[in-house]
Amino acid sequence: MRDGDTQLVWFKRDLRIEDNTVLTQAAEKGPVLPLYIVEPEYWLGPDTSARQWNFIRDCLIELRTTFDQLGVPLIVRCGNAIEILSQILQSNKFRNLWSHEETGNTWTFNRDKNVAGWCKIRGIEWTELPQNGVIRGPSNRDKWAAERKKFASRKQCSLPNLNKNVSKLPLGSIPKSKDLKIEYDDCVFRQKGGRSEGLKTLESFIFKRGLNYRVDMSSPISAQKSCSRISPHLAYGSLSIREVSQATQKQKNTILEGKVEGSSSWGRSLSSFNSRLYWHCHFMQKLEDEVELEWKNLHSAYDGIRGDNKHYFQSWSKGETGWPFVDACMRMLRATGWINFRMRAMLASIASYHLWMDWRKPGEQLARLFTDYEPGIHWSQIQMQSGTTGINLPRVYNPVKQGKEQDPAGFFVRHWLPELAVVPDEYIHEPWDWGDATQFLKDTYPRPIVDHLKVARIAREKVWAIRGSDSHKEIALKIQDKHGSRKKRFKKSNYERLSNNKKKLKQPAKEVQLALFDKNGI
């Protein structure tokens, strides 16, 4: 093998060989050397956790085995990306670096800029290719949906014809979380990573579990089974979003031909799921277009309106707010690394409205708890649920009402809050209204941290006061033009009608169901 022939393929959030555009195109140019870089500095970030790394580690172990069977080594190195690339360059005079485009957090964005500079100085061509519907560079939202549709329907990449690589580089070990000094993470029910797990999960969803997806996805009880549960596999690329979309559409076509029992329910559920795959890319596009979304209010009118509260934050993050359903959701998330989208939205909303905390620290906490943390989706949704986008109506959940609707008998609450096992059904969502609460709950479960009806009303009034200004409307229209969905056109007249509806300020705790909510219930 001559110097410069090696095609160095840098794996990031694309931990598979199937439908891997980068791997396929690189293999057409020459011998491929696959590389994964474990970056300790990244894993010290405030939005990372052991549950995320452990899932990735599962994926890497299986990916290395797959490459071994093809006679190609998967090199794993731990350290700074530029230092690792420099070391490999000393032994393998590569001139081509390949990777998929990554819509990551601020840290990975800055790292990629540094790598680009390193490549330019050394005359190395770095080819980055898309692996989803996100468009890099100036994007036109009016045409985005059509482009995304083209990507999703395009033929999947064939398995690459990999020449056996004669690299003498040592493989390198795949470190455990403790080796990276990642804080211990008691996620006892974490999903297992790896492509084989992803395929099994996808197949069980589109052929068995997904029948009632459209109806069941709102409840944390039924969603555990009826949601697809492939979100971490999409986040780290053990499955490609294109193969998932096409597999779903293929099964839907089979259903439409009348070959599947329960075709009506199946058809609606798979259509609903496919639309969420669309929204998956839609929200990622927002962060791609505006990297500041991770740390800066999308609409400047909300700058400085909220602050931090250590006591509120600790109570909320531990599942000790005194609202049983909210606490049960948080404890489930802590133990499993997953909860359905509606409950994710509720947890974020409670932090922003009822506890009136700035969204950044709660956003980081939720990011750490999500095994399937996808920065583009996560930060778009956090701002959306906190009301700082300026283009989405405030979503203020009633924590007691949600519990009564989603878990009327209290099974879910009692499972995750065993200290409430003795509370009668009629008081399970407001246990301190029970006459014997003082005797049984005094030292085991806290009283509500605040009066939820009172603080919700105050928060609603504050937000609507801001939304009513002319300057707010002007900025919001610009935000909509840049980031808003074109599936339902946003009109100035509609915005003014909603913003000037004074009745909104008088409604107690009404929850407005919006088209964009529950769109990421993957």
C-alpha cells in the first residue's frame, strides 16, 4: 500500500457499516482504515453521562467484531482528536479523512473547526457527508421538506467492498466509563447498544409492538412498550434514519394491501411514527442553522426573565417536588435513561414555569439522563418547552391533572415512589390531602414544593405580557421564517390573534394541544 492511499474513516454518530455513505464512498477510493476517537474532555461536559458512553461502548464492541469478520481493524484511540490524527499520520501517510456531518453540541462544533484547520494546513482533504435530512450551509426552509423527502427515499448505500487493511497499528482498547473518569451513573435499566439490538427493537416495533403507538405514546405506562424505543440507536447511528424510514414505509405498504390484521390501527400508527422521523430531522436542522440555540434564548425578549434556584433544582432533579406523577417520571428517567416525549416535555415545562428556573441547567440535567441525547432535538425542545422560542404557544402542564389522566389508579406512581404505597387511590396524586398523610408520609415524601395552580397562573401572565409587545411579534416572525415548519404556514394574522387573546390570561390551567408537541415521541 503506497503512502497516501489510506482512506481514514472517522466514526462519530454513525456506528454501523450498513447504509454508511462515508464508508461506501471511502472504500471506492482505496483501502479503508476505520477509526473511533474517545475524547475524555468531551465526556467531562455538563450534558454527558456514563449511560450515554456505555451505550456507545456496546455499539463499538459489536462494530469492531463486524469489522474483524471482514478482515479490517477498527482502531480505537483515547485522547484529543488532533493529537490522535497527528499520531496516525506519522505511521499512515493518509491524504483523505472521511466522516459524516455531525450536528453536535458546542464542544464538538469547536472541535470540528479545529480539525478542519489542522487538515487544511497539512493538505488533507476532509470529506464530510450527510447521514440524515439535515442540510449543512445556508438552507431554505421553504424547500427543506422536499430535500429531506428525497434523502429519505434515496436508495440505501450498498455494503462497501473493503480491502483487507495491512495496517500494523495496535487496535486499542475500548475504555469503560470509569477509565474515562465519568461520574458513576446508576442507570440500572439502560437499553443495550449495538446494531443487532437496534434491528431487533425496530422489527419488534413495526411488526408487533407498534399497533397502538399512535394512542399509547402519550402515557409513560403504555409508551414503554408501544413506542419504538430506537431513539438511542438513531442518536449514535447503529441504525440509519433512512433504513428505519424505509422499513416503516415498506411495512405500511404491506398493511395497506390488506395483508396484516388490524390494518386500520397499524396504518395510522406507522404514519404517525414516520412523521416523527421527519420531525427528528426538522429539530436537528434548527441547531445546525443556529449553534447558539444550545446556550442562548432563541427570542431575546426572554433574556434574564428567569434565574437559578438550587433548592428547586435539586428537588426537581431528584424527583422530590411533592407532585407524585412528576417525581415518578423523573425517577423512571433516572433509572432507565428513557421516558416518552410527552413526559419529557412536562418535566422541562415544570422546571421552566412552575419553578421558574432558567432552562440551561435543567436542560443539561435532562441531557445527562437521556441515553438517547441528540443535541439538535434536545436543545430545540428545551427552548420550546420553556417558551423562549417566541413562535410556540406556552405549554404549561398541570402536574396533578397529568397524573390523574395518565395514571388514574396510581400504578405508575406507586411503582416508582414505593413510599406512597399506603396512600389510597383517591389521594395518590395529592397525598398530603389524605387525612393520615402526616402519620405515614412525614419523613418519607415531601409536601408540594409550591402551589402549582398559583405559580402556573403567575408564569402564564408573565409570559403573555412579553408576547403581547410589538417588538416580540417582529422578532418572532423572523424566527419563524428561519426555523419554523412549512407544514403549517405561520401567518402574522394568526400570531396576532393568539398574542392578543386576553382570555388566555384568565384561564386557570388549560393545556393547549399544539401540532408540534409530541412530535419526537420516537
